[in-house]
Amino acid sequence: MGQQEVIDVLQKSNKPLSRSQIAKILKVNEALISRILNTLLKFDEIKCIELDRYQVAQLLGWDSPWRRTRFYYCLSISESKDFPSLAKGK
């Protein structure tokens, strides 16, 4: 498991993904994904948005998220029409 696998998952997704969503797709531990995401962020390979729990509820349709959540994405999807408007700062 390496950085390229995480980048591939994010590039194939048409929306930003949380750490737990990425870990579930790749079937690996969330702690490992966290380390990889931090490295990718450090070198500007990916971007991150942090939404409060109300924005998360709107974006994902969750009834009552209990905390803010970070979502990760590749620059290539940020201009997509499917990219959530909350992530664009609107």
C-alpha cells in the first residue's frame, strides 16, 4: 500500500472522500491512510477541505454527524461539475 494507490482512488472518485471512505475502498487501516494523506498533503499532491458537521450532513445526507470531517481530493476533480459546491467554498 502506497501513495499512488491513494492518489488513484481519489482520481477515480468524482467527489472528495474522507479518510475512512478511502480506507474502506482500499481495505486498509485508517491510521495507515492518515499517514499517507499527511505526506501527500505536505507535498501538494492532493488537497483537503474541512467541513463542519452541518455541511457534512448536507453533503453526504447524514442525519446527524457528530463532528467536522476532512475530505481529500485531487486537483483534477476540483473543476468537475460533479464536485460539491461546498468544497468550492460556495
